Amino acid sequence: MADKKKIIPPKTPKQNYQVWIIISLLAVVISVTFFNKTNNVTEIDKRQFEEMAKSGDIKSVVIYKKPDISIVEIQLKPEARQNAKYKNDLEDSPLNALGQGPDFILKISSPENFTKSIDEINGDLPASDVIRYTLDRKDEYTNMFWNLGFFLLLIVGFWFLMRRMSGGGGPGGQIFNIGKSKAALFDAENKVKITFGNVAGLDEAKEEVKEIVEFLKTPSKFTKLGGKIPKGALLVGPPGTGKTLLAKAVAGEAAVPFFTLSGSDFVEMFVGVGAARVRDLFKQAKEKAPCIVFIDEIDAIGRSRGRGQMPGSNDERENTLNSLLVEMDGFATDSGVIILAATNRPDVLDSALLRPGRFDRQISIDKPDIVGREAIFKVHLKPLKLNKDVASKHLAAQTPGFAGAEIANVCNEAALIAARKDKKSVDMIDFQDAIDRVIGGLEKKSKIISPEEKKIVAYHEAGHAVAGWFLEHADPLVKVSIVPRGVAALGYAQYLPKEQFLYQTEQLLDEMCMALGGRAAEEIIFGKISTGALSDLERVTKMAYSIVTVYGMNSEIGNVSFYDSKQTDYNFNKPYSDATAEKIDTEVKKIIETAYLRSKNLLKDKLNELEIIAKELLDKEIIFQADLDRLIGKRPFEHQTTLQAFTEKKEDVAVEKQEEEKVKDNSKPPEENINPDLEIKADN
């Protein structure tokens, strides 16, 4: 029999003692103010008391003796309580109306004289109406308890609450430990399970970070030649590229304590808290040395000082940054504490924070290329149940510009889509749907598009595809879709950019012609244009202004760049005159008009190909690069597309590996490779 699983009872939530203490204190206050036995009781004078006594309505009297003034509590007979002259006064107090507590009170100065008056009245009354009275001194102690004990109870309750809060327990904890660091510590007892094996596509960055781990494990290897261990490394890159993942891998690989926190953890509404937390963090780090401190999103406290600040104001963030700079510069070279930080806004960081001695290294983590994307896909595809048709290299080719986080999202979305369709494995169609969803948003199945609009979208996207296919320097097409997605996207064309960092003028102009191919196709086919080219026009306008004002590629303006790399907040004036601005606008308009005319002429020459692609789109709604090869032939250029080069390169690498294995098999020791028969023949 299989072992029965041990049933672990669910943990009961911890009781919130602070709430119960506050409720108890409120109950005490209410009881003192509302349920006091002399509260809301009608006070009478001595004449009214004598009238009640002579009428025989008083049942008993209790005299509370006090130093300054005494109080007489008067209790009426039950039948007297029904009398109309008392009924209105008794109804004023809810307790008295229920017959609990005194009915009336009387303030007197001398209890002895008052008792004598009662004795005189009793002498004239019958035995059944005699007033019984008692003297009680316990009320003095009762008042003392309510006056002193109540405040003592408040003090004790407040002390208990503050003690709980300073100890860090319960909501609102650590009110007195607000200057303590919020860094999470990962050490031998609390290890991170992520390792460098979980990080793919960041080979150069991994080598840099691995070296930092080696610094801490074997420092003598680097210091014996006179070198010094770097104090810090800054991970720089766009969002989702794996900066935090790489830091987690360092925590999983390093055999040293690892502190991690966010830059926003230093920021508080209280003055001086950020600086105190910085000091406490580095104090803990020195005690745990050798160790690593990781600060994620350091731009929250590391922005340039004085930027965007009113004159004379006291910026708490600047005080925190000053404390961080002092602590980082105060480390000895052999302290064994290394600072890792991550940001996607290195341009806003203070120059004092970036200088050597604080962050000696800046590790750039860019979006992965097609090879890196394939490696990342292999990592995220491992836990999925895949069909045989799923190929990581084809997925990498269909996701240009994707960061690691987006690739992980694609894999997860594909698994969810397959599960929604009750499939036993995830196939390529699911991944294509997931890529479309990540790029264009959720498919709008309920969006009703007229046949005329669908035809316009098809020819628009076909114009992009044909223009890019027959322009030498344009990015080749990966996929074209006319399925409505997102908020307003009726279709989109996806391209695979070349892996390059420098662009020539011809390449930028070809990109502009390709972007204007959609509007040009609309004008050629329908004789009119639509609003569907909004994003294309926005992109083209930015590229044209960049050609003229940023890269200095225009002959009229010359080799001049008006780009401000520092992007100061107080740059209210243009760095050129109005005459130059007018000339810039003229040149930009000329560039765009030339590109549009060129795109129209190209599509007029390839009108047959445009019709073929548009009809295919109307029929299938989605086409790929292989469909263009099949429908309109291969590109009329010698160089291959990025996808073709990548695929053939993979095949070449596979062939090289097979040849290397053959060489290894043939490279055996000489005595094992010699044929004995040949030796005999040679001797004879």
C-alpha cells in the first residue's frame, strides 16, 4: 500500500493583539463616559428631597462621603416610580429607566447634618415609610481608580502597542526600526535555486559576472599580481533583458552571503531615513564580508543631483545618494564587499556614482540577437510538452527584438493556448498565436470589419511586404497579418532586422520607402488614402528628422547634430535659429516626399506581385517569408536574409561537428591503426 500522505493542518492566522487592545481601551472610555452610575441622573435640591420624603416615596438613601462635597443617591419605591411627576425625569437616563442605579442625586456639604434632618423626617413618618440610609466611603477609592487607573491603563496599553511595533510584529511594525535596512539576505541557509544554467543569451555578461564570483571565492588568484578586486558592477540594459535574473544567478552560484533590495526601499517620507538605511545596509555587509550587495533599479536614488529641484529645497533622495556615495567610497580594497546594481536608465544616473572606484565596471545587457533568442527559447521550452514540429530556431527568427521576459511570456502563452484547446502537446501554431498576441494584443474576434475595410488592410500590408521584398537594404519580411488585434490594430507586418549597429543613408531611406509602402499601395489601388498609416507616418517622420538633425546626413544642413545626449531638463530653447528650423522642415518634407514617390514607382512596377500578395492575405489572413518565396520568387539580391543565413549557418555548424567527430574517430594511436598484413607485405 502506498504511504498515506501526511495531512498538515492549515496554519491558523496570528491573532492581531493590537486591534483587541484598541477595542478594550475604547470600551473603557465608553464605560467611563456613558455607563457611569451617576451619569445622566437628575439632580435635585434639599427642598425637593424633603417633599419626596414626606410623601413617603423614598425607599433608601446612600450617602457617599467625600472631602469637599458629598453625594446622596436616592432610590424611589417601585410604586412611586410610576408617578407622573417623576416619570419624565427617570426616562432621561436609560439605566435609571431600567431600575438600575440611583433615581436622583443630591449634593450636600455635611453628611452629619443631613442624617440629622433624615432622622427628624423619619420621626413624623409611619413605620412603612421610614427612610433607610447608609454611609459609604468606598466611592473615594472608586473615583481614585477611575481617575488614576484609567490613565494608567492607557499608558500600559500604549506602551504595549509601541513595544509590539518596535519589535516588528504585526501590521505597522518596525515604526522604531524605520532606519533599518530592508535588504533580503540569502546565505547558506537560504539559498537561491537559480544558477547560470538558467541564464541564456547573455554569454558576455555571464563571463563578467562569473569573474566577480571568482573574485570572492579565490581572491588571491587576482591579487597576487598586484591587482585590486573591483568594488562594483553596474548592469545596464532595457527592461526584460535579464538584469535581475543574472543577479539571482550570482546569488545561486556564489558561496557568499547575498543582500538584495530595490532602490525604492531606501525612500521614505521621513527625513534622514534613506541615509540611515544605507548606513545600516553597509554595516551589515561589512559584518558578513565577503559578500555581494545587489541594488535593483538604482536610478530611484541615483539620479543626478540638482536635476529638477527647486532652489533652496531639501531633497531627501539627494541625501540618500550622498550617503551611498560615501559608503561605497569608504570600503577598503580588501574588504570583500562587491556592489551589483541594475538600471535601465543609465543616462539619468549621477556621474559621481558611475566613476571608477564606485562602479568599476558597466556590464551592458542588450536585447538578444537571433542566436541568443534561440538559446533563451531552449531554456523556456524545457518544462513544456512540445510537439515534434516545434523548432527553437524558427521561433527565434519569428521574434525579432524580443527580450528574455517577452520570450518567457510567449512560451507561457503558447502553453495556455494549447491547454485552452485541450491539446496533449504544444505545437507551432500555438507559438505563432502566442507571438501574435504578445506583439499585437488579444485577437478581436468580436470586431466586425466590413469587406471594404478588410481589402484596404490587405493591400496596405501587401504594400509593406512587396516594398520591403524588392528594396535591397530594407529589413526582410517575417510575417504579415490582417487579423484585428489590440485596441486599434487591424493588421501588422513583422520584419527581421539585421544584426548591425551602424546604418548608412541608403539603408535609412530604404526603411522609409518600406514604411510608406502601405499608403502608396492604397493610393495606387483605390485612388484614395486612409488613416491606417498613422504609425508608419510617425516612424517615417522621426527617421527623417533624425537624418537631418541628429546624424548630419543632409547636404543642405551639413555635418551638424542638434542632439543633446545629456538631455538636460532646462533645455527650453532650440539650439538653432528660426531660419535653420525652416530649412530643417523643408529638407525633412523633401526626404519624405522623395521616399513616397520612390515607393509608389516601385509598387507600380510590381503591381502584379502586389495583387498576388493581397489576394493571399485575404484568403489566409497570415503569410510568412516562405510564402513570399513561393508566390513572387526569391529576393533579387545576392546577400541572404537574416533567417536564411541563420538557418544555413546552423546546417554548416552541424556538418562541421560531424567532420570533427570523424577526425576524432580516425585520430587513434599509430599502433592500433596499422594493418599487420601490410607490414608483412612491405617486409617481403
